[in-house]
Amino acid sequence: LADVVVVGAGNAALCAAIAASEAGASVVALEAAPRREAGGNSAYTAGAMRLAYRSGKDLRPLLDVPDRELALCDFGSYPVRDFVDDVERVTGGRADPELTRLIAREGLATLQWMREHGVQFEPSYGQQAFELEGRWRFWGGLAVRVRGEGKGLVSALEAGATAAGVKILYETRATELLPGRAVRVQTPSGSREVEARSLVLASGGFEANGDWRAKHLGPAWSRAKVRGTRFNTGGGIRMALEAGAAAHGDWEGAHAVQWDRDAPDFGDIAVAHEYTRNSYQFGIMVNSLGRRFADEGADFRNYTYAALGREVLAQPGGVAWQIFDAKVGHLLRREYERGDAAVVEASSLRDLASAMDVDGGALEATVDEFNRSIRADAAFDPAARDGRSTTGLAIPKSNWALPIDQPPFRAFAVCCGITFTFGGLRVDTDARVLDAAGQAIPKLFAAGELVGGIWYGNYAGGTGLTAGSVLGRIAGERAAAVALS
Ligand SMILES: Cc1cc2nc3c(=O)[nH]c(=O)nc-3n(C[C@H](O)[C@H](O)[C@H](O)COP(=O)(O)OP(=O)(O)OC[C@H]3O[C@@H](n4cnc5c(N)ncnc54)[C@H](O)[C@@H]3O)c2cc1C
């Protein structure tokens, strides 16, 4: 018998487990994966965490870097209001306002608490900052990342949880809730019950469940590649629904990005997030007909990338190409230089098209029309929405429009990589799971990607980890309080 049983051992679950243990509860975490594959999607992340702060001074106690290094960083400010506005904007105003405010307000204190439990943070150089005249300028609300990325996060949290007395049971898949008293689990040696005074569900979304994807997102999603763990099949959501929880949020929506066309069907932890192709704002995207299909510069990539996997999926064959010329090569994220990237290169657009197996005339026409439509009156600035846009195109490019005219040209082949699903359970700001009448189900809490109601249609980069940590910590505290009362 444990006071608190946590289902999962990713970021949200481990934060919940540590918080419950700190509050005096005995805690067991149940993890479906074997130890070598544990850590969920959290282990695959770049460790970027969206965080509201007033100025660089707020970040100082969090960052494990020397002052002389920080003196070269322009963090600007990212107040709670901007965090909330960004989430509202990308979700078309549908995000749960109370949960959004909670995550924005509690982020900084929660990361500080994680630091006390061994997680180290550093500025997001390279990914979220461009170096200009010897100084780093940060953009897009993502100034901070975990040192060692997702793997660093999970190993630090596992160590923190173990030090706090949490017992993690691997290869132990929760299959059924026995409300108020236990969870049924499946292990290599059979099925059994684990008794619990209270329960925290933190077992991720259903992105790795092909049937649920086809049913809720649509049949085309069966050909999406899963970016992360194969263990997030929606078990936690299913069990809670069976126990009377309300389904909530955007069940037809998912976070899905442009992903290397030749990546495996499920995530490969050795490569982790490096199949992501997220520098599209510095080039153009075309489909196999050689036509553009989306505004590559609609906003900072943090606010567009999670909706573009769906756009790619809708193209013929579910694939597309990102095209860059030589002058933006230095702006591309380092994963573009991986030796196994699906890329072709040529010194003319004709030859590039032939290597892409795309009609040469069509591609040349697209690039020519694009190049001629660029307004040259705004200066190119990769660290700001520079307003350097096209005019007169049916599909505009709203920022960072540079002509594609300097060989050699490169085209990267992409497909749709699904990250996590948006639909899930309904929780309140105490992380209590609610039923259809809005009543809390006794002794049942939830955190992380199985919580619905925050993301609708789109997502703001780096919020998944912050949301999971904030709500996970709260879930653990409240679950312990209930168990010990
Ligand atoms: C490639 C990639 C890059 C990403 N980069 C970022 C980033 O930089 N910043 C960011 O904020 N977010 C990022 N994300 C999103 C991020 O991964 C999630 O927001 C976050 O990790 C979700 O945490 P979680 O604890 O809810 O789920 P997970 O970390 O996925 O943990 C869920 C755990 O539950 C286990 N589980 C599932 N079912 C059961 C069951 N029935 N019984 C027991 N255990 C079960 C799984 O094995 C898994 O370990 C990225 C995701 C991917 C895939």
C-alpha cells in the first residue's frame, strides 16, 4: 500500500512523485516502459521551457552559468500577461484561462523548485537566441532550457525522486482504476493490484495509438510518424474515462511538426528531437507539385511549428520539401547538418527539382514568383518579427522573406511527425480530475499531456514541460494531502 501512486515516470509524473514525497507521503510510480526506454516523451525533448519573467534578474537564480556569460545575454522580459496572450492567440482564445494563468504565474517558482531537486538550467543559446554583434538576443518566450535536454531532465528527476524516497516500478503498465483504493497493473509476471490512498495520472496522450489517432484525428493520421515514445497509447485517459472522468479539450487536435521524411515510425531516443525540421522560416516549403502551401513566416517558429505537421500531412503523399539557398545556411538549426538527413543539393533549381523528383518548370516558377514578390523595404532580422514580407501572393510569407537565389540550393524532405495529442481529461487548478458535472472525482489527480483544455488547434513551443511541471507538482502536493488526511 502506498499513500500516493503516480502513473507514468515522465516529467509530470516525476514532479508529482517528488512533491508528494516531500509532503510526507510514501510514493510509488508505475511506468509501462522498461528502464532503458523510460522517461516518456520528456526524454525526447530539447528541454526548452516557456517561462514568464520580468527581466534577466528573475532568471539569474535559476541559471547555472557564470555572471560574465550572462552579461552577454539580452533576455528582455516576458511578463505573465505576454505568456497568457501568446497561449490565447495560438489557441484562438479557447485555452482554459485559469490553467493558462496558473502555468504562467507558477512557472518560475516551479523551475526553481526543480533546481533544488537537481535539474540544471541554462540559457537557450542557438535554439532560441541569435548572436548579433557579440551578444545573444533571445526571442519567443523561451529563454531557458534544461541542461542536457530531455535526457538530462529525466535523469535529474529520476535521481531527485529516488533521493526523495520514491519507488519507480518499470515494466508496470496501469490497466484499470479501482476507484478510491487501487490500480490494476500488468507486469511481465502477470496482473496484480497496487493499493493507493490517492492517485495521480501522468501517463501522456494517445499519439502512439494508431487506432485512436485514426478515430479522433482522422484516417490520414495513420501515416504520421510518432516523434517520441511508443508507450503513450492513451491508457491513463481511457482508465479515467471508465472511472467517470469527463473527456475535455480538442480531441481532433494534435501537436505535429515537420519531421525528417526518412525517420523511423516511432522515436529513436539516440536521435531524440533531431529529426525536427524547424528552420523553415528562412526558406520556402513546397509540396511534390512544386507549390507553396503555407506562410513560412507567419510568426516566430514557436507559434507556427506545431500546426505545420498537419499541413504537410494534407499535401499529396503526406510529404513536402523545405528549400534554402546558401546565404541562410548559417541560420539553420544544427540538426539540419546531420549526416542521415533526407536532403538533396544542387547548383541550379532545375537540378534540385530533378533530385526532388518534382517538375522543374513548376519549381522554378514558384521560386521566381516568390523572389519577385519580396518587399525590400524592411531589414531582415531573424530575432524579431521583421515584417520583411511578400506582396501579392495567394499564400504570403509574412516575415523573413529573402530571395532564393544563391547556389548551392538544398531541399530537405519532411513528413508529419506527431508529438502529442490535445484531447484528454478535465482538471481544475488543484489538478483534480473532474467528471461531466464538473465535480472532482475523489482521490484522483492528473497532470501532463493527458490533461485536455489547454491546446486547441495549435501550441506555444516549450509550454508542455512547464505545464507538466507546474500541474505535476500541484497534483503531487494535493494527492499527498488527501492521502495523509
Ligand atoms: C521530440 C520531442 C521534442 C519535444 N520538445 C519539447 C521541448 O523542448 N519543450 C517542451 O516543453 N515540450 C517538448 N515536447 C513535448 C513534451 O515531451 C511533453 O509536453 C512532455 O514531455 C509531456 O510530459 P508528460 O509527463 O505528460 O508525458 P511523458 O513524458 O510522455 O510521460 C508519460 C509516461 O507515461 C508512461 N505510460 C503511458 N501509459 C502508461 C500506463 N498505462 N501505465 C504506466 N505508464 C504509462 C509512458 O511510458 C511515459 O513514460 C517534445 C516532445 C517530443 C516528442
